[in-house]
Amino acid sequence: MATDNLVLEHLRAIRSTVERLSEDMQEVKGRLGILEQQYAIISNRFDRLDDRVLRIEKRLDLVEA
């Protein structure tokens, strides 16, 4: 009987740890999603800036058209 209780105690501890890890993973996934959105916005802005700089360079004849 003591062995049964010990096994149940360990299983409960494992379950508790898994639940905490699951909650942590949900938080990490949420944060990662936010970072992905911010990266896409910044990447888009850099692309637009690159296009603008290229147009300026062409107007000033700093690069070949």
C-alpha cells in the first residue's frame, strides 16, 4: 500500500509539472506570435525604406537606372 501511495504521489507531482510546462508553453507561443507580427511590420518598413532610398539614389544619379 505504501508503494501505491508513493507512485500516486509521484504521478501527481509529474502531472503538476506537466501542467505548469503547458501553461508556460502557451505563454511562450503567445509571445512568439507577437514577435512574429512585430518582425513582419519592421521588415515591411525596411523594404519600403529600401525602395525609397533606391529611388532617391536614381534621382541623384548615384546608381545606374
